[in-house]
Amino acid sequence: MSDIKQSNVDVLVIGAGPAGVIAADWLARFTKYGVKTRVIDKRSHKVFTGQADGLNPRSLEMFQSFNLMGKIGSEANPMNEVSFWAPNENHGGIERSRRIPDTIPGISRYVQSVLHQGRIERHIIDDMLEKSNGTMKIERGVLPESLEINDDLIDEDDAYPVKVGVRQLSEEESRPKLASKHGEVESGLYKSNLIKDEEDDVEFNPNVPVGDKEIINAKYVIGADGAHSWVRRQLGFKMVGEGTDFVWGVVDGVPITNFPDIRCRAAIHSNAGSLMVIPREGKIVRLYIQLNLTVDEGGHVDRSLITPKMLMEQAKAVFHPYTIDIPEIIWYTGYQIGQRLTTEYAKNNRVFIAGDACHTHSPKAGQGMNASMADTYNLCWKIGHVLSGHAPRSILDTYESERRPFAEHLIMNDAQLAKLFSGKPLSSAELNELGIDMKEFETVLEKGISFFLGTSIEYFNSAATANGKDGRLASKQELATKVPVGQRFPSFQVVSQFDGRHFHLVDTMFAEGQFTIVLFAGNMENPVHRQRLETIAQRLDSDDGVVSKHTPNNRERDSIIDIKTVHCGNRVNVEVHDFPQPTVYPPGTYNKLYVDDVSYHAGHGEAYKNYGISEEAGAVVVVRPDHFVGLVTSLDGAGFDDVETYFSNLLKTVPAGERNSAKDIKVIPQPKIN
Amino acid sequence: MSDIKQSNVDVLVIGAGPAGVIAADWLARFTKYGVKTRVIDKRSHKVFTGQADGLNPRSLEMFQSFNLMGKIGSEANPMNEVSFWAPNENHGGIERSRRIPDTIPGISRYVQSVLHQGRIERHIIDDMLEKSNGTMKIERGVLPESLEINDDLIDEDDAYPVKVGVRQLSEEESRPKLASKHGEVESGLYKSNLIKDEEDDVEFNPNVPVGDKEIINAKYVIGADGAHSWVRRQLGFKMVGEGTDFVWGVVDGVPITNFPDIRCRAAIHSNAGSLMVIPREGKIVRLYIQLNLTVDEGGHVDRSLITPKMLMEQAKAVFHPYTIDIPEIIWYTGYQIGQRLTTEYAKNNRVFIAGDACHTHSPKAGQGMNASMADTYNLCWKIGHVLSGHAPRSILDTYESERRPFAEHLIMNDAQLAKLFSGKPLSSAELNELGIDMKEFETVLEKGISFFLGTSIEYFNSAATANGKDGRLASKQELATKVPVGQRFPSFQVVSQFDGRHFHLVDTMFAEGQFTIVLFAGNMENPVHRQRLETIAQRLDSDDGVVSKHTPNNRERDSIIDIKTVHCGNRVNVEVHDFPQPTVYPPGTYNKLYVDDVSYHAGHGEAYKNYGISEEAGAVVVVRPDHFVGLVTSLDGAGFDDVETYFSNLLKTVPAGERNSAKDIKVIPQPKIN
């Protein structure tokens, strides 16, 4: 053992899929505060075909919080419309029964989209590289082999209680042995849930020369290593849930067809079985095809029966009277529908699992990647604040308490949808018989869509959410009726006081780890409102104020708690030097002061109205680093007592002499006009 | 001579500034048709500070035609507002007199923006690399030394009549000698118009060992080599125009100020002189400062008097009663206001000059880069079509006939604006005295803004524009009253028939060299309109139709003339298989059929109404490769006669046996539903 290289790291991320790269990209943002992160993945090659690719609006909002939608948005294919197809009672073939938008209009500025997982990971990894100033990379072909937690060290902040033994694989070994082709067609079966954990492990048993070994001592480990998660199995957590007898196949390719909705998400119930069309980037289309395969008593499916030819024959039967051909199938796979959830998410708040390692379900609702990324997006700003010394380790409890209820909800929805989708369609004459009612199917799908959009996720069971439950701090929800505490902060357009440009409010607060206190300050033309803001500003400028109290003097003043002011009224009747310096308006900054007013080129955002905030009373909204709403309260002393309580519960208090002080900021005097 | 390396190239671009890189990026799009382009620049280093940076909406539309606005848009700083400041009659300092939007609302989806020239060039060069499949690069440190045109070869299509001798400079020699610093501050004086041509040449006189020489034989040469253009001087073209006595200085830096409009384009007339504020990316601001410097009898200014300190002293006097300081000036320069235009644009349609080589004017209106890029954007698709064999060389006549009138217009506007801007402000009591009336100043600036936005440029004197002038083909302008022939095609939202997504219509026709015939086909629910489209489709499917006639069988059918159909009415009442195959609806394509209907997420584009097209009559619009309108005509036989005439005048006719034929496209039968 003494010959083996040893190293220390703050966070070790195991697995560079969607959950892993989001973890890495978050933690990259803490590099500048000294947080060191490594990311390993056992495979040597990236995903090039197939795999998950559905992005719901919430995931796109999350990308935009990292300022990535310029790039990702220009490549993704929005899925605009869902059309439903059912058997025609006369000719027996399919006919369109209705169409609806895939994304409920108005719910987000983004719509459900599709982009290849490899491209998404590429953009996130590029961002990680940039944000970490080139210091982070993905270490591929590195296999974890052992994991131990030293119980004596788990409560020591500066200790490295997790010991992970890893081995650098040879190029040959790190290529999946189970990967195969059917003729020229890439098969994804080796990654599907038709593979058992044991089969997945066998891939990496060392029958090639042993590569370099290393012991990594980590403060924290994140297992983002997929449905067959090795980390989860080391921790002894179980996946609990049910499989079904339903087996589905998937093909990707460019179709030749006279089916008119080939560029829509088409949900087809036919007499020959069910099928879902997912339009993808370029002219590629994915077909999810229900198969007539049986599952044996051991729960196994004969994978060899699933071939491109068999899948297309089934698809053709479903599409009748329309014709479809895919001259070149570029990828195919199969899977068995089932829903499973891990018994635990974290061990000692030192080792966490995330993504498919925690929850698996059917892929058709396009939730896998979204749910996985949302896990680590929730977790890693918390780890970042703990490691940079600003938050106590107790904040990590909120990972499981926030993400498990979501996963339960997801699995329930998915099971219901999958069951309906795999059932036989019924003619209207058979409506009261056994089977699936098309109306019910569509209603459930519509309801499911609303959940699957991701914008209504609620973290109700958490210390980071002031919703008054279980004795926690309560919000004054009535002051911002459309900003539900515990849900993501919705975004509406505001206008910069400085130059009249319009912005989505959340685009003024890109996710770098900071909390944001948004002061909806009322009408700055009104002297009473100006005085109210002045009073709050004095409290914020104080060395006992919430900013100084939680920000050490070696950190930028707005890097832990940022203040944005959104006033209402008429922009041109207010001057920037009417705003109180320096915390509310730090001189020389142009991204703190906004107004809910009409813009020159994009109309009026009506932010106060859309947030349900009164122009007279105003409101204070605390937005978490992940853009979820932590607290809604009042624009007065009592409200600021709540703000201070909120942060005291969540962040460490900096000792008096070491605080960042507003007194160090040079104020610019108002112009002397007379 | 025989030892000197010789090589052939289709196009040699001299100069890799804005005009040069746009030329390169256009020509990169013709690489796939065998067109070879080289780009040389005498300097070894790129522009890092200072230089032009104003982008008008038309330039942004041009970038978007190359699909670059995702990247450029996310970096550019929109200049949203212009504010006017004038002396207050009581305290003598400045006060705001009014504010207006910098871009007339509704004129374009983009607004005036600012981005550093180096970043813009970077994005365009990246695109050139991608579009040329990695085959093109910018050859830096290469100095042209001789240029000869062989008159005997100028009419031969396949000849290389232009011989350019070039020399690879040493690293030392290719760094501008005149470049200098004032203390730590980068000076741009060596590139300003305070330098004479002779001084610019002296830089490169070889007093270092001679580098590698090469003779480049080119079919075409583009001189995009700036105001001191070496190419222009080789051709013997003169710059004609006037200088003025007005001298201005420029500084870039991050200011500390209580001037409230520091993030607006502020046009300040003060008793101490004039000044313009240009907000730039990040927190950088540029100040254009009128100086109290005199020009001596030889027209020379003592450049040594222009220092950062002197510029800031003048700026501070202008801003009173506001305070301003720029602790670190990052770049400064000076220039003398003048407007000059070249006597000729092209020699034998073989050597062209473009950009600052053709026209110079004052930089304050931010037109330099825009006008330069628009020159080569106009020229290079024409060269591309000539070189790939599809257009006769006569199309190149339209470069000067289209771009010279624009330059004349530009220079006239600029002279008027510059004179007004450099004049002394007058109190209202002095309105009838000598000098400048503030009202007149603001009116001229407002009018100038409308021109400077670039969206109203009209090519009225050109064979590529069917406007009926000088005996040319006439359009039926009344059928599309808001699509002025000879101006850029405005863009409005339409909806894809396939998936209901909304698009800006021009985003369905990214510039790859193709002309687009837009069929505003009327209401596809109406059998009469469907039959009308069917009749046109049959004509388009014919081997004598306009597509086959001008497209050889080795080119994609839609690569020279593309057809887009925009119908009106209700999308959901029409099926894609109602459209005629294969030219109008080539099966397997999803980017040909659109509808002017309401979208799910972005309202109704009202394209017919905004284009001034009747839903009953419809219209045909021919859009040129540079997105200017070539022809507006009727949706009938007479209209298609005009369409055919338009293309016969502009493109070569492919011999009958070599044409791309609609018969080669496999039609997909309609589904058999009964």
C-alpha cells in the first residue's frame, strides 16, 4: 500500500454524465475560493449516439442560470407540439385526435427541447473549464475500486474522511466490452436496464495488466455513476420499486414518411401497439416502440430478440395507414419499464449519490437527464459554501430533504403514465370495458406534462425554505402572491435604471453561488418610498447587517449575498444618484438598480403584477443560489428581522473584526447642481 | 525571379480587418464548390484595444444571416438610449435636454450595439474556419509588394490575370513601429488619420533581412487594407473629399463618475466643447472629446500634444457639474474630421477595394466597421457565384453601382453631423446668431440615426434589383407594399407547418449563397389557392423551370435557388401532404413550408400584413443571397415570366442535358386513407 500514490481533494465526483458534469460545473465556480474538485469516469469515451436527450424548461432555465443558453439554445431542437393519435374506428389505422403545445404557454421563457446528451455535456464541461480557470478536467478511464469512510473524522470540517481507491484503466479496458453493433448499427443495449448490475461490473474486471492505482482522500464524494451505481452499492443503499412486463425498443434515424407529425412529439396508440415520436436535432427522429416481448420468471428479457429490423417492423405496423422507413438506423436499444428509488441519498453528509444512481424510471417522458442534473444543481452550491467556510455542514441535510420528495413524485407520475401508455387503446364503444380510456390517457399525459416541465417543483421540507412548516421561519407569502416560497423564482422583464435596457430579472443574477435579496422597493418618485428604502439601506450598510455579518473581508461584498433593487414607476423621473450608496447602489456598478417600466423595444414586463407584488407595499424576496425562493417578506424592520434570521439559520456568522464593511467603499458625492 | 515560389488562387483578400474577414467568411461558404481563397494581413498581431466597435442593426442582421448572433449577441453591449445634454443657462454646466431610443423601435429585431472589433473578427474568423472545413486561415505578417494586372487575360474566366508579389515579414518587422505607449497607456495614434500614407509605408521598409517572397496569381483580388490602402494606391485611385479643422480625441477606460447617463450614448454640447459617451462591454466607456487644437497650413496636427492627461482635462471641463475620473485609461487616440471617397471601386472587375480603402469619415457615428463589412458582404457572394460557374462576370458591375451611392450618402450625412457636432452650442437667446441651433443638432442627429441604422439602404442602380429604373425589369411593388425592392428583406415571424415552431422568416434562409423565392401562396384551405400553387409548382418542377435552368445536376437542387412557401390561414386545417411535391415540398425536408398563423409561445407574426401582402392575391418575392429584395411579382404565369427573366439576367443557363431535374427526386405518395 505504501507504494500507492495518495492525494487529497475537497470533492471527488464519480461519473461524468449529466449529474456529474453539473456537479463539476457548480464546483468550478468555487475554485476561486480554493475549492478543489476532481471528476473521474470509468469509460474512456464520451457518449456519441443515443442516450437521454430531453430537456424540460426548468433544465433550460438552469443552463441559463449558468449563462449557457446562448450556446445550448442555438443547438437544441424545441419540441413544440404534442399530437395524439388513436385508431380510426372505420379503417383501423391511426388518426390524429388532438394537438396541444408541448409546453404550457407562459410557464417559462423556454420550451421542452431535445439535444444530444454528448453536446450538452460538452457545453457544460467547456463552462467548467472556463469557470475553473482551466484547472479542472474530466479524468476518463479511471475506475473506483474501494470506498471507505473514516467515522472518526466525519465531524471535522478540515478532515478528509472518505478514502477512494481508483485505478487508471488501459485504453482497451475502459472501452465497454458489452458495446456492440448489429451490422452497422450502434446498439445501446449494453447501457440499458436490460443489463444487470453484475453484468455491468464484469466489464471492468481486470484481466488486462493492472493500471496505475491511487488513493484519493476526499472531504466529499458524489456518486453520479448511473443506474448501476457502484457508489450506491458500496454504501449498501437499495433500489426499491417495481418492474413491469412492458418492454420497449428505441430507434434513432432519419425517416422517410408521409406521417405528417414526424416533427412533433406524437403519442400514438394503435391497434398494433403504442409508439412515441420524438423529433431531434437535424432531421433525426427517435421512435419509442412498445414491443410484444415477454419477460421470463426471473424478470429477464431475451435481448437478442431486439434488433433494428424487428423494431422497424413493429413501427411500420403502428403507423398504418401512413408509411415510414428509416434507411439508416444510427442507434437502437431496448428497456423494461420500471420505477425504483434508493433507500438513502447520503452517508454521513460525506458521500452523496445523485441522478440515475438514486432514481430510475421509463425514459419516454424525457425526465432522466433533467432529474439527474437537478439533483447535483441542488447539492453542489451547498457543498461549495460549506467548503469555502461560509455555511455549516448542516445545510447538506437539505439535499435529501429537498430532492427525495421530488423523486417520489416523479416516480409516481411516471408509473401512471407508463401504465397508461403501454395499455391497449379502446374504441369509444369499449370505454367501460377493461383497458385504457383515451380521454384518461390524454388527461394524465397533460397533467404529467405540467409536472414534467419541472417548473412547479417545490422544496417544502427544508431549512433553506422559509415556508413556516414544522416550526420553521414563515414567509409573508401574501406580499408576493405569485412567488411561491420553495419553488423556482419565476422570471419577468425589468429595465435597467442606467441605460433602459430590458433584462429577464434572473439574468441579472447568474448563478455564481450568491444568494440574492431582491428589494421590490416601490415607487422611487414617492418620497415616502424613497425614505423606506433609505432606512433599509442604512441597516444593510451596517457592520451588523446581513451582508457584512456573513461576508468575510477577503470576499467581494456581493459574492455571498447580493442586493438587487427593482422599483416601479417612471424610469425617466428618477436618477441613479437618488439611490442610497453604497450597499444598495455600489458606485461604479451598473447591475443593481432596475425598474418595472416599459422598455423601448420589448414592451412592459409588468414584473410587480406578474410577481403579485403591490406597488405600494413592495416586498423583499430572497433568492437562493439555485434560483429557488427562500423567503418572501416585508420591506420594513420586521421583514429584515426575518431576512437576518433566514441567513443566520443557513450561513455561518463572521466574527466582528473580520467582516466585509460598507465603510470601505468610496461613495461618490451627488453632483452639486444649483 | 525563377527562384520565387509561385502559386494560384481564386481570390486573394488583402487585409484581415472587418471588410476582409467578412469577405473571407462569405467565400468560405463557396469552398465546397471548389473556390479557393487566401487572406493575408501585413501585421502579425490582431487588434486588442481601441479601434471601431459600433454595430448597427443591419450589421447584426448580417451576422445573423451567417447564424452568428447567438455568439455575438451574447457578448455585444446594446446601446439602448441616446441622451442629449446642453448648457444650463443659469449654472453654465450641462443638463439633460432629452432622451430617445438609439434604435427606432420596430425597425429591426436588433438594436445598435457595441463590441470590440477584435471579438467580432474572432467570431467571423471562427465561422470562416468552420465553413471552409478548416482549409482557410488568416496569413499574418504577409506584406504585398507588387500588383500587376495582365490585360490580355481579364476576359478569360479561368485565367489568373492578377499577379501579386508578397513577402513574409519577420516577427519584428510585422509589428507596427509607430505603435507606442504613453506611459502605460496604449496609443492608437499610429492608426489614426493623423498619420499620412507615407508614414504608414515607412513602417514596412525592409531594413531587416528579406523574408520569404511569393508570387500569388489570383483570379480576383480584394483590397480590404484600410484607409491607407496599398491596393488603392497601386490602382491609382484617388481619395476625394475634404478635411476640416476639427480635431477630436478618444479615450477608453472604466470611469468613476456621478454623471447619470454614463451607460447611454450621451451627446454632450457644453460651453467647454462637445463630447460623446459610448458605453462599451463590461464597464468600459469610450469618450469622444472635441479638442482645442489647431491644424497648421499643411493640414498637420502636432500629435505630441494629444496625451491621456490632456484628454481627461478637457473631458472634466465638459462634464461639469458632474465629476468624472478614469483611473486607468486603457487606450487613446486622436483624429481629424474629414470625409473622403475613392474615385473608383474596381479595376477590370478583377481587383476591388472595399471598406476604409473606399471611404473614410468621422468615427463618432460608429459607421466605419458597418460600412466596411457591408461592402464585402455585397461583393463576395457575387464573386462566389462567378467562380463556381453559375453567374457571368457582369454581375460584378453591381458592386460599385450598389455600394458607391451608399458611400456618397454616408459621407454627406457624416459631414453634416460632424459639423453640427463640432460647433459651439448656443443659448436660446443666440438662436438666430451664427452657430449651431441645439434643436437643429438633435433633428439632424435623429435623421442621421435613421440612416446610420443601416436598415434603409437601397440598391436602386443595379441589374440585381428589379425596380424598373433605366429600362430594367420592373417589380409589382403594389403586391408587397412593405417589401421595398432594392432594400433588405425585412423579417417577421412565421410558423413551421411541420411542428408549429415560430421562426423569423430570414432565419429559414441562412446565407449560404442561395437566392430564395418566397411564395406567399395565400390560404391553403382555399381550393382555388391550392390550385394556383399547384400550377406554379408544375412550372417549378419542369426541366425548363427556373430552378433546373440555373442549377447543374452536380449541385443540390436548393443550393442556388431555394423555394420557401408561406401560406396564410389556419395551420391545423392543412396537412403537409397537401403541398405539391417535389420542388415546393421536397419530401424529407422540414424547412420549406411555413404559415402566417398564431404561434403557441410568441403570438402572431402577422407576416402578410407586415409585408403589405394581400391574403387573396399573395405575392412572389425573390430574396438575394445578401437578403436584399431582388424582385416582387405576382403569383401567376406573368409573375413567373418575370422571375425567369430576373434570373436569366443574373445567372448563367445550364445546358439542357446537365440540369438538376425534379424527376430525380423520389416523391412520397399521400397516405391512403378511406
